[in-house]
Amino acid sequence: MGKIIKWTAAIAVAAVISAGIYFLNGALPIGTGYTAKYICSQLFLAGRDPGPVFENDIKPTHVLFKPVGFTVDRNNKTVTARAFGFWKPMTAVFREGCGCTLAVDTTPQALQEQSKGIPDKKMSRSNELWPHGQQVDTQHLANHLDQAALDKAMSDAFTEPGPKTQRNTQAVVIVRGNRIIAEKYADGFNKDTPMLGWSMAKSVTNTLVGILVKDGVLSPDQQAPVDEWNKTEDPRRNITLDMLLRMSSGLEFEEVYGPFKDATYMLYTRYSMSDYAKDKPLAHEPDTHWNYSGGTTNIIAQIITDKVGGSLADTIRFTNERLFHKIKAYSAVIEPDSSGVFVGSSYMFATARDWARFGLLLKNDGVWDGERILPQGWVSYSTKPTPKAPKGEYGAQFWLNVGNRDNPEDRRLPSLPRDLYYCGGFNGQIVAVIPSWDLVVVRLGVTHDDSWDHEIFIKNVLEAIDV
């Protein structure tokens, strides 16, 4: 009997150990991949010190990061992260003009070869007033502004409400009309610091589609140009570009950031993120269900890449010449995956002022200095509620505040105007546009808890402004 108990205990211990190894084997590449990629971008693109970045931005995100360490090769501009000093190493590579890429099923050398032909994106700013240049005047504002109330709203945005909260606001820019009326930065950040927008990149991907629609290259109503689905017996062939834009394709995808979840597997373990998403089966009939999905955005990114020439250099040239340089957003970079396709779901960096320039383009209906960048009606189309979104909370790659069709008061931000729409990202990023107030609000940071509230902050800003 004693032997049976011992054998049973031994088998149980072995099973637990095996399960633990299985879990770590699948989960640790997320921790090491996230760390290598994040540190690489923050160091070589944003110019931040990797030590504090790891302690303040990365480690509080998930317990997976506690056993992770990293090394930096400044000569080759790479960052390698490992768990427990040896397990599941992942390396991210910086390339001038396109930021950092996690080397998945490829080598740093191959990534450097892939980047040949990337155009030089360095542009110098003029001394004109923002948004055309770098000068900002917040001293001579209109009389209808309650300066004390606005100053308090800005100060509160950077104040930790509790001794253990992790709000970590890094930048705030407020635009009224066509000028910055307030801006503030945390220590270590300034007007020239590129900052990660996470899922705000989805809205930028939307505008790239809009430019191709204006060119007559794409149409929202067309069948999504995905060769893998173009078979008579494949029900995914009924997915349109509009359905991808509106997150109503029906494709299976779990937008959860954690071990064994689609979003993190796609971002940190796949050579081609669009292929990962394209391979997903239907979970619902197309256009019958709304499901927020970074995977569908990366399918759109692949479509854009294919339409503008197919190479990484072609895509960067297109995004710069047709969007970023047009609106003077010279800092903007959308980083690619290992296959060379930009990660439209998640990886765009820009200064707070350049994120504000993007918001200004939207507020002005896609027109910049009299030139129509986006087609007539594109912003209206993009901010029209997706029918299956229960609270009218999503359009075409934009979050909305329209509310439930039957009860408009049932909306995401009930104390804010219904015409507000926004780009939103992980850790509390936002570029909010309120056309009725002629306002753009940008907030960037790394919030690890629920201490940041977009609604409260924007409400405080509105209360400081007399329409």
C-alpha cells in the first residue's frame, strides 16, 4: 500500500512539473518577445533608458516578466531577452526608418537585408507655428478659456491619485481649432519623444485604406483581396473590406493579452501576423457579429502593403509621402513584423504633437492646408456605428461614443458629447476628436491599473472651455 501511495505521489509531482514546463514553454516567448521588442523600440527609436523602461513599463504588466532579463547590443542595435538567463531567447532588431522588429523565424542579418531601399525619412521642422512648424504659443489664448481650470486639469492628469497607483501619464496635448492650447510632459519626455500608441495604430491603418480608396485602388464594398480565401467552397470569401474595417468579419480571434491567447501569440511568436489572422476559421457568419480583433487590422495592413508595391520600402514610402509628411508628422513610424508588413494593429510611434496632428487631420475631415488627403465622406464613413456593435461604440477602426440605437444615453462615455470619436490604445492611450467643440485631446502614458479615466479628464478639459 505504501509503495502505491509513493508511486501515485511521484506520478502527481511529475504531472505537475510537466504541466508547468508546458505552460512556461508556451508562455515565456510572450515575456521574452515583449521585452526584447519593447526595450528595442524605447531605446533606439524613443531614446529612453532601458533600465527604467523595464522596471516601470514592462515588469508591472504581467508576472511573466519577473524571470526575464535582457541584454543590449548598441553596436548592432539589437536587444535580446531571456527567461531565467537562458530560456526562450528572443531578439529585436532596430532598422533606421522603420523602428524595431522581433526576429521570428528569421535572423537579424536577414532583417537588415530586407530593409534595403528604405527612404531617408529625416525631415527638419520649420519655425512656423504648429501644426506647420515647431513653434507653440499657449500664452495668448482666447478670453473664453478658463486658464486656471485648464491648468488644473492638466496637472491632475499627471498626478497619481493614490500612493500605489500606476497612472504614469507621459504626455498630454490639447488642440482647439488649429492650435495647441495646452501641453505637458512627464520627466524624461518632451515634444520630441516618439511614443507608442498601441491600438491607436488601427485608426491610422484606416486612413491608409482611405487614401487608397481615394486613388480608386480599394473599395470598402469589395470582396477582401485575400488570395487564401478566394475559393468557391471557402465561406471566408464573403468577407468584404468593410467587414474587416468594422471588426465584423466573423473570423475567430481572441483579443486578450496573455499566455495562449491570439493577440499575444500573433504579436510575439509569428513571422507573419497577417498570415496568422488569415488562417483563422469563421466563428460566425460574416457581418453577423462584432468582435474587436487586432488580427483583422493586420490583414488590412497586408492588403495595403500588396497594393502599394509589396515591399517594406514601398510601404514606408507610401505612408510617408501620402500621409505622415503631408501632415508634418515627421516622427511617425509604423514598425513591421518579420515578413516586412507593418503591424497596423499595434506598433506606431509618434510624438504627442504628431499624434495631435493626426487628430487634427480627422477633425478637419481629412483636409490639410486645403488639400484633401482622405476622400470626401471618409471620416463620416469611419465614424458611422457598426450595426452589430451593441452600444454604437465602434465604427471602421475607430471607437465611438454614439450610444445604443434605442437608448443613446447608454454609451461608453456618457458624460461626454455623442459626436466624440477616438483612437484608443493599451495602457490608456487616446487621440479623441470632438467636432462639436472643435477639439482634439491626446493623452499618452503607461497605466497599469484603473487609475486613469479618459472620461473624467476630457470632461475636466471641456469644463475649462466655453463653447
